[in-house]
Amino acid sequence: MPAPLRILVVGLGHMGASHASAYDRDPGFRIAGLCARGVTTRAVPEGLEGYPLFDDFATALATLRPDAVSINTWPDTHAAYAIAAMEAGAHVFLEKPIATNLADAERVVATAQRLGRKLVLGYILRVHPSWQRFIAIGQGLGKPLVMRFNLNQQSSGPAWMWHKTLIDSLIPIVDCGVHYVDVMCQLTAARPVRVHGIGAHLWADAAQQNYGHLHVTFEDGSVGWYEAGWGPMMSETAYFVKDVIGPRGAVSLVPDDRPRAGVALSDSADIDKHTKTDAIRLHHAAVGADRHFTTPDEVISMEEEPDHQALCDREQAHFLRAIREDLDLTADMEAAVRSLAIVLAAEQSIREERAVRLD
């Protein structure tokens, strides 16, 4: 049995705490230390007590010299931290997005390739069984595809501050948009050629636009849109749209909309509301001579799917396997750069008030 990998966890917010919990319970890892701003003067997340604490990343990296580093900080630190960790000899798990600009994203990937380090990106939908099945079904609907996704969230309680702070780094269609345009790219397996974006600044407390909408056109004729808005004014009507339409029919992810009692967050700000689904609905477009559908819609239950923590566990199991088995991650890294390029083109489109063509 190989020795566990010593891992430094950087950032202990929602994703960082979940990933740290995964490392804590996986015998393939041993947490060497936890690093976060102010962590030495406040309580760490429950279950993570007793590990060495650092409030400075460079100090933690130099002191611990870990085998791996898990980076779950604000997006504007991702590239610098990932490159520093790889140059210090560590493999890296990096939460999305890979960087806040394309040049930095390409430098992160180039560093991993030059040094032979494993770089696994936090694209949680890639390990999600419902999304894997949803994509597989969507790929069988014919071409072109029409793809419709959104991720609107009300900001209240803890979500008020984390949404506001995230907007300081990236507008919503960039931060979470990488997940959904990555799904579009998997569905079409075609090159994105044109992006158009619109946005609005509805939240006076936010530094940038808190609502955006992007449109992507692919070279096979497929089109997709993604909508994201954060703020206390956002509507919870139709905040969960995950829908693909093709010549042969349509497939949709249907959320579990049972209300939650005694929870401070609005439903739309609950992480599980955006990863956990109730069912996949498959519509068949074929009609008979009487012009009635020949096959009724299918509802595929996904009640036993993993929750958010279980998905984080799956991501870290993949990270461990990538290191242990020397997996080739080239395609995954290229996909992360491609999805970032699309959402950044949408941001450019909003700024310049024009459609942006992709190389």
C-alpha cells in the first residue's frame, strides 16, 4: 500500500471545507496543513480540528513541502497559487475557474506540462452521474442542438457576502459559466465560433454587474445560452433550467423542489439545489401518421444520486487516481481553458457591445 499523499488545503470556504473533508476521510491522503486568511484566530470547520494552521500560502508551502496542494481560494489567486505549488514540486487540485484571464490559464497548463505535475480542475459536473447521463442522452438527440442553462441565486444571509465577494473577482456568468459552457462543448463536440453577452448592474453593493446572459454558436450549427444572476433581488421563478433540444427530442434535468424548512439561505443559493436533481425527463419527437407522438416521455429517477459532499469525494478520488496511475489529463486541461475562453469572450462582448468571434 503506497504512503498517503501529504496535501495542503488552501481556502476553507464552501468548496475548500468540502474538499478538506474528503481528504480527511480518504486513506490515500493525509492533510499536512490548512491555510486560509485569519484561520489561526478563528474556528476551523467542524471535523478538521487538530491540523497545522497557516494564514499565509507561501509560508505554508515552504514549511510543509507537500506532495499535493488543493486550491479553493478566490478566483484572482488561482493561477499564481497553482504555479507556485507546481514549481514547489506539488500536484494541484484547482477549483474553477483555472484563472481570471486566458494568458494566466495557459501559463498554468504550460507549467503543469513542463514540470510533469498533475493538474485536476474542479469541474464537479464531470463526476456527477446525473449530468453524465444527461450529456450522453443529449448527444443522441441529433444535430444541431439547442442548449439552455441557468444558475440564478438569491443573496441573503451567508450568501449575501460570498456572492458580493465573488463578484469582486468575476461576474456571475464567468465564475459559474465555465461549468455550463463545458457541458455545451461536451454535448456538441464542436468548435465554438461566436459568443454574445449582455449584462446588468442591479445590486448597488456589488462592484460589477451581478446579472448576465451569454449566447454561444458552434460550427455544427448548435446554439446555447447560459444565464446567471446573484443578488437579493433575484427571482426564484425558473432559476433552475437545464435543458437540451435536438431534432429527435429533448432532455431536461428536473430539480427536487421540495421546500427546505429552517434554513437561512434561499433555495436558489443552496449548493445542493444546483447539483442534486430529482429526475431526467426525456422527450421523444417522433410522431406517427396521425401526427401523435409514438413514444411517451420517459422520466428517469435519479433519487439515489450523490449529494454535494459525495461529489467532492468523487473529485478527490479522481485526483488521487490521476497521480497514482499517471493519467493523461491533457484533454481536461484543454477543456478548462476552452470554457474559460468562452465566458471571457462573453464578458468582452458585454464590455464592447458586440459579438465576439473565437479563434
